[in-house]
Amino acid sequence: MPLDAWISLAVVLAVFPLMAFSRLGPDVVLLGAVVLLLTLGIIEPAQALGGFASTGLFTVAFMYVLVTAIRQTGGIDLIIRHVLGRPRSAFAARLRLLLPVAALSGFLNNTPVVATYIPAVLSWSRRLSLPAHRLLMPLSFASILGGTVTLFGTSTNLVVHGLLVDQDPGLAMGLFDIAWVGVPVALVGLAYLILLAPRLLPARRGASEAFENPREFTIEMEVDPAGPLVNRTVEEAGLRHLQELFLVEIERDGNVVSVVGPGERLKAGDRLVFAGTREGAVELQQVRGLVPSRQGESSLEKDFKERRLVEAVVSGQCQFVGQRIRDGHFRTLYGAAVLAVCRGGERVAGNLGQVRLQPADVLLLEARPPFIERHRQSRDFLLISQLNGAARPIHEKAWLAWGILAGVVALASLGVMSMMNAAMLGAALVLLTGCCTVEAAKRGLDTQVLLTIAASFGLGAALQSSGAAAFLADAALGLADGNPLLLLIGTYLLVALLTELVTNNAAAVITFPVVMASAESLGVNPMPFVVAVMFAASASFLTPIGYQTNLMVHGPGGYRFGDFLRVGGGLNLITAAVALTLIPLIWPF
């Protein structure tokens, strides 16, 4: 094997642990690897930038715009409103939830579907007295299963199909071609989730239950009208740098001052709400001019138009991961105050300012109304759901947005135009008809996913052009002893393992050239192996970090790492068995 091949292989092998275990985003890791390969002369500039011209990448980008339009117009909320209803049993509730979610995920990106459903499911489960943790993990898994039914279902399917078409246009697939395997996989998986998964999940407390009593994590004091703090600023009163407490809001004359700044002046009778430990109450008692609140009802139980209470799930890309809340100046950056932190279904006790944030932590925040819209697309948070105030309205253009998506599906499935052209036309129509604003479309583009996809193409090109892919293919053939079925099983298992450690797109794109080289060396049809890559890359059931929707439900559901192994392990096995049985029958070697 030439030196270029060894270097390419070493870079790729270094990329996987970096993506899995470092705090660097997969886009940063992969772009860095491409820059290194380009600098070393392993790949040409055209190969390094080839991913940015991929039809699969642009199809994914246009689909993000379509999904944003449906979300902007309240299209998913419309489905939730008419579908969930009032089932008579837990079994009926799972049917009402999982079947529509799987169907939606066949045509929409999973993340916005799950993000929209989570707050609705939490409210719905409380109304029906059903444990939310028995619904949220199945919700995430159902969305993943639904994505395997069509080429539109996941960005991975679109990207792998784009690679396939670029290599051999004659192998192009129809929109519903993978449904021959996807539908049985989804049906078997959904049956498992509806019948067995709830029995495998032990009782857990979710974040909403941990946050349900504001008195547990707030301390309320009043400014003594005859005391020395009247007309002093928060800074001057010494309330800015308390050791185990921080001032969240001031209730004054029936209104509330939220996210209090250091220059805010205190008035006689102001009711001050502090977040922190009970031990911190001792410190407050020693501040001259403050007296315990004489009102019975907690301030946080009142509804003020100037204030919103929201839950936010911390993403793995949040710049505060690993930092203390106080040290990172969370309130200054986001304009929101942390009231409590929930981890693994339990509220984190102790000094709140000293808590180091971790991925999937659920934060209870107090913020002003614009916070939700401003940070809904933030990469720092996987999910932001409002606990008080009115839900977003159902807009009159929801049906138009759904109609445009249906038209895109029809044009692509009937072969009138390519998937990229149909998605591009749909994206243009939602902008022209006002279903989505240009600003919302820009925010809806998941740049991290798009950059990850584009950079993955550069690594794939390096493996192919340097000869590393051919070397790995020969090694795989040796292990499979020339048997295409064993090679197919090995391909599926490898990609399924990688997708639990890194992003599914990166796992699929980097292994694609190896798979194609293996099929060519064996002299068999490459299609079974390509389809196996699609399905294996979607089989992200074993860990909360394996897929974004898993991480989104991890905190609100109060799950532990072992819960995903317990439920996802069985789901991985049965979906692999169905897929590996059907793929060679539909696409013979």
C-alpha cells in the first residue's frame, strides 16, 4: 500500500475517536482532517471541495427549508392537535403517538418532528396520567424507523444516494425503492416499541416532575421599606455576587423585572426571587434591609407577560459544557437565568453556580418572551419548550406548506424531475408563498450537518484516490472469505457500530468508497451493500449520543445510559435481522 494510502487511513482512524470523545464538533474535526490531507497533497482542491457541489448535500439543504416552512406555519402542531386526542389506554396512546411520527419522519427531518412533539407529549402524558418516560424514548426511535422508509427520510439516505448517482447514474433509485425493506423494518420496530419497550423501561422521573415545585429551588425575600437597601442598585446592595445564590427576578407592583441587571434599583416592598441552595438562605438573613417574604404564593407560580419559564436541553456542542454556570456568565450571554438543573431525572442539588453543565442536562430557565424565538435554532440547545404562556398559534398557511411538500414528493416519486430539482422547486415555492421567511430558512439550515456531510466527501475521496479503500476492501474480502452475504453482514455491523460513536452521515460517507470497492473486487451487484449502509447508519438506538433525537429525549425523560442499551439493543437486533434478510432478496448479489 502506498504512503498516501497509509496517511489517509491514519487520518480517518484518528477522526473517529476525536468525533466520539472530544468536545469538538464533527464538522470541525472533519474539516480539519480535509485541510490536513489537502496540505499534505493527498487530495486535490477539487476533491477537497467536491462535497460542496454534491447533489445530495443540496437536496438536504432544500429539504431543511421545506421542513422549516412546515414548522413555521404550525404544520406539525396541526397534526398533533388532530391526532393525539384522548386514548383510553396506554397501548392506544402509543399507537396514536408512534404511527403518525413514523409516517411524518418518512418525509421530514426527524429533529424538528421530535422537537415539536416533546412538549406536546409531556403535556399530553400529564393530562392522561401516563408516565412520560414510557413515551419519549419510543418517540425518538419511531422517528428513526420512519426515516428508513423513503430516500427523503434522512439526510444520510439522500447523501448516500447522491454518492451512488455520482459514481454510476444508472444505479439511481426511486423515492420509495427502499420502502421494500424500510416498511417491514419500521413495522417490526414499531411493534417492538408498542408491545415490549414500555415493559423494559424502569420507572423514571422526568425533568418536568423534578421542576414541578418552584419552592424547592427558590428563596423569596422582600425589601424592607424602612431598611437601607431602598433606592440602592443590586450591585450596591451586595446582591450581585452571593456565594450560593443569585437574584433571578424582582416582583414589583404586580409586574416582574426578569433577568435582573446589576444597575437595577431596589424599591420599598420589592419581592426578590433568588435561585440556589437552602443553605444560602442563611446568607440572605444576614443582609440588612431584607426580610422573609410574607406572601404565601410563590412568585414563579404567577403568570407575568414579561416572563417565560422554559426548559432547555443542553447539546453536546454547547460552549458551556464542562464549565461552571457562574464562570461562563450564562445569564450575560443568553439573557436568561438558570433556576435549576436536572440530570438523569434528578434535580442537581448544591450550589447552582458551581454546577458544570453536561450534554443532555435539562435547564429550567427564566427569560423574557423573545428568548424562545431567538434561541430556538441555537446549536447550544437541542430543545427549548415553554412551560407557561400560550402555545404557538396554528397559522392559516399550514395546509399550503403540506401541499407543497406533497407536490415535491409526487414530482420526485413519479420521475418528473430529480429529487434535488423537486426539493429546490419546493423550497422556492414556500419562500414565494410566504410559508417561510428568508431569515427563518437561513436559521433552519443545520450548517453543522451540512458541513459534516461536505467534509466527509473529502475523506471518502482520499480513501478512494490513495488506494486505501481498495486495500480495506481486500482485507474485508479476506475476512468474509469471498462470501457476499458475510461481507454484507460485516458491512452492516461496521456502519451500525460507527454510527453509535460518530454522526450517521460521516459513518456512511467515509465507508461508502470501501463498500463500493469491495463489491467491485467481488464482482457482484453493489446495491445490496449501498442499501445496507443506509439502514445501518440509521440504526442509532444503543446510546443517547448516537443520534440527535435520542439526546433530545434523554433529559426530559430522565433516562440513564443503560435504558438505551436495554431497549435499543433489542431493537437493533430485530431491525438488523429483518434488513439483512430482505436486502439480498430485493437486490440480489
